Amino acid sequence: MIPQADPKAGYLAHKAEIDAAVAKVLASGWYILGSEVKGFEEEFAKFVGVGHGIGVANGTDALEIALRALGVGPGDKVATVSHTAVATVAAIELVGAEPVLLDVDPERFTMDADELAEVLKREPIKAVIPVHLYGQPAAIDRVVQMCEASRVPVIEDCSQAHGAMLGNRQVGSFGRIACWSLYPTKNLGAFGDGGIVATDDAALAQRVREIREYGWRERYISATTGMNTRLDELHAAMLRVRLRHLPADNARRQAIARIYDSELRNIDKPKLSPGVTHVYHQYVLRHPLREKLRQRMKAMGVGTNVHYPMPVHLQPAYAGRVTLGPKGCKATERVANEVLSLPMFPELTDEQARKVVQAVHSCIQLLH
Ligand SMILES: Cc1ncc(COP(=O)(O)O)c(C=O)c1O
């Protein structure tokens, strides 16, 4: 069976370095917010091209804390997309704000910037969260330009796009603040939960730091109300190893994507925008008989996944009560019924990628 993702292969590829990093932390006697976290934060911020990184417990907390640090709270509206991990929307409600769920560009599957323009004209929006889905930057230049004109802060959700670029700038360096999940299967994944927030704004970074740990400015004294969402030293030490390999890992994902691209030319896929560097967190196809295709591929030994089968606004916890943008998420609903993610991880071999391609072709033929 060729798995869709394989985080264990990621460990085995760098086992000696990761084991050494773990041993060093265990022997150090310091396990929470120490030199490894500080080192990882600095190295990650430098990698993105911004001044400050703040390690947190997971990507959902990263978004929640970014919203809180920007002063978003009850009564505020925050625009994002419905075609995302539910966490993006959950974070908005965690701070007591109201999500406004926009449709996606039907060709790229990321935020419809025209709809955002409409919404910014119509109602007071306190923040906007574009999601760089599957590893491709959203229309972040347009989104930031519009939001700056309306004085609305942009929080980039980069959880699926570590290292992705538009022009020569990395995602996470366009908005006021940016958030990444470091979940094990992400392009930069921990061996458990983790997340990071980054920003160029020193005062905002300081607020995030305080909220991360009980609102402390000095130990045991809460200057503001906070939470506990610390990153631990073990994860930070392992993430520093993985960050060193991220450019090569992303290059390998791109090489696999080139095999898929050249062999699956006639199959419908999200379009690439000009000037983007896609880092292929997921390689996604589109097919009207997605479920059948998925089952047949499984029978042929090829694992696939669906990101995501049900848009957030149709999920039981949200259906009928979340606000949609003027377009009503029609493109989102179509996309959710048709997307299929192929195996994609740096350790996938060329031979395996070719087997995946053969399976796609023969399964699609059988469907006709
Ligand atoms: C786009 C997006 N946002 C947020 C998250 C939430 O991250 P976490 O699972 O680390 O809380 C994820 C992870 O699945 C994600 O893909």
C-alpha cells in the first residue's frame, strides 16, 4: 500500500539528528520555553523573513492568540473561507467573534478576492484570515492591498504552506501576523502538536508572547489575561532539525508534483497563479466521481485523502447558523465534492509516484 502521507518516513529519514536533539533536551533538565524554543523561533522567523516568531502548542491556538493579540473579540466579524480545516473557523469563535465565510476562487480553491472586496464594502470586518491551502499562496497581494485600504488586519493561515512564496516573498510575511500548524503531516511537522505565530510588529509579538503564558510580562504577574499554549523544548529541538531540511523536503515535493503534472495532464486540478512557488502540502485532483475513484485506488493499493469532504458551513456544528458571504459558497460546495489528495510526502519515490499515476489512469478508465 502506498500511503497518502507518511510522517514516520519523515522521522526515519533524519533519525540520527532527531534522536540526538531529543537526547540533548532530556539531559538538559529544561523542558518548556527554553533555549530550543528560542532558537526555533528565531530560525523560523528568519526563514519566513520577519522579525519575530512565537512558538505555541498548535495551529488552532496560533490563530486564536493572533486574533486576541489584535483585539478581536465578541461582536466582531472575521472573514475567512469555508473551504479550510475547521480550525480556522473554530479559532474565530474561540475568541467570541463571528466568522463570515467566503467562497473560493473556483479555479484555485483559495479565497475569492472579489467577494472579499464586496464584503469589505458592505460590513465592518475586524480581521481577514486568508488560507494558503494545499501549499499554494492565496491571492495574498490583492487581499493585503484591499485590507490595508480598509485598515483591516490580515492574519495569514499558513498551516499548509511552510516555505511557499509569491514572487520572492514567503507566505507569512505579507499580513500583519501569520500562523502555522506544525502538526506531524505538515511540510514542517512536529512529532505531536505544535504551532508558531510570526510577525514583523514587535509590539504585537510581545502581546502574543504574553497571552501565550497566562498574560505574564514578568513571571507570576499577569499584565493581561492569557492562556497556556507553550511550545515545549522537545518539539522545538526536533523542529529545528526539520527546519534545516525543509527546503530540500519542499523541493522533493515539487519534484513529485512535476511527475504528477506531466503524467496527469488531462485531469482537472487547481490552477497555479502566476509567480507562486507552490510547496505541495497536498497534490489535489478534481473528479466528479471522487468517492468511486478513491475506492478503486484503495483497492489498487494507493491511499488517498480528501481535504476536505464537507465545507465548514455544512458541518453539523455550524450548519444553519454561520454567516456566508454574498456568493453563498457555491464554488466551495462543488469543490468539496470533487477534490482528491494523492500520496504526497518527501520520501515518496519516483517509482511510487509513477504507480500512483498508473492507478489514477486505470481507475478513471474503469469509471467510464
Ligand atoms: C489550514 C489550517 N489551519 C489551521 C489548522 C489547525 O492546526 P492544528 O491542528 O495544529 O491546531 C490546520 C491543521 O490541520 C490547517 O490545515
